[in-house]
Amino acid sequence: METLLLFFEQMPNSQKLIWVMVCLAMSWLLEGNLPLTRLSYRKWKHAGANLVFLATTLIINAGFSVLSVHATTWTSAQSFGLLNFFNAHVLVELAIALVLLDLTAQYWAHYLLHKVRWMWRLHVIHHSDTKVDATTGTRLHPGDFAVREVVALVALVLTGAPLAFYVIYRVTTIFFTFLTHANFSLPKRVDALLSLVFVTPDMHKFHHHFERPWTDMNFGGILSVWDRMFGTFVYGDPREVNYGVDVTDPARDEDVMHQFALPFRHGTRLDRDPV
């Protein structure tokens, strides 16, 4: 176990990027063989627009990776954070860290991005995609991703999780991000069973419906239990979902420069959108 933890602790950014590409390739294979719906679009053009956002995410992530190393070094030296208050088996501590990070850095960060007006203006770019597939998971405005990273960094300090735990959490979220956005569907009974605990492809599609209340449901990243606990869970037939969001122009969802500037435009429907 120590060898495995050391591997993740020392994992270079190049290997993390390879993991991103592996998850994307796997999701594309699933989309090609088990499609949920037949999307009418130019897949590579759509992917190109969304992968521009991935490039900005990787740049921002590099900076926060340095900060996360400093944060875990400080919490370890100061014995700061929840995990430093007790001594359990490493797998138990890892499980606790993953659960707490998922609750704070995934569910609550995502909830805030919908409920705080200035955050929603940043996050709406993720929802403006009218053809949701695996690459939609990479479609995060730099401001949106920065908010998530700040929350994750605070959660990392408060939990006192070692760096290896945090990296395991990050690679797990990458896997779920691509899988749950991918345009594919598991057998209905399998998806329904898994959704009792985990966020599944069918479950997450409702979050990308173009209007409320579904847009403000299913905030979870890895675990679905938070949505069930806090009353934000919805589940049904994902073919009833219409992708996009009702406060942006669907015809410009692949106009990258328009999407980058959208949070800062005034006199648009975003100004009138209630939170």
C-alpha cells in the first residue's frame, strides 16, 4: 500500500495528462458503441471547442498543484486537519478523505456555482453546451475552474489529507467527469442500481436539461448520496432531457470567444436570471 501511495504522491503532471486522455478515449469508445442518443453534430468541431477549455484548465491546474503540495506539507508538519485527530487504517483514512472531498469540493462547490449569481455567470458556460458528450466535462470557464480549485484547496487543508489521497481523489473525479458526461447509457437496471451510491451517466444528464428544476438537481461528482440527502436528486428517462440552458444563445455554443466573454456581458438574459 505504501508503494501505491508513493506512486500517486510522486505522480507527475505528464502522467495525469495521460490519464485524462485515457478517460476521454474510453468515453469516446463507449459513445461509439453504446450511444444514449444520436446527436446531430460535427463531433470533432464540437470536441475542438470544448478542448480549448481543457487547455485553460490544465494551465490553472498546474498552479494549484503547486499550492496543494505546499498545503499538504503544512498540514502534515502542523498536524492540522480532521484526519490528524485520529489514527485509523490507511484505507479507512483514504475512504474518509475521498468522501469529505467529494462532499465539499464537488457537491457544495457545484451547488454554490448555481446559487451565487457571479459564480453562475461563470458556470453557465458548462451548461450552454447543446450536445452533451464526454468533452462537455472539460468545458469549464477558467473562472469556474478557479472557484472549484479554491474550494478544493480549502477542503484539502481542513481534512488534513496527505498529497497521495488528494491525487487519488483527483484522478477519480477525472474518471467520473468523462464517464457521466459521455453520450452513452448503461443497461437501465445497472444504472439505476449504481445510482443508489454513485453518480451515473443517466443521472447526470438531468443536470444538463435546459431549464429548472432539473438544471438545479444532481450536483454530485462521485457520490449520489449527497443529492439524496439534501433533496437535490432526480432520476428518470434521460431521453426526456433537452440539453443547453435557457439563458444563452444555443446557436453560439461552439463559439469559443463568445463563451469566454459571456460571463462579463451585461444586458443579456443572464442579468435577469434568478438564483
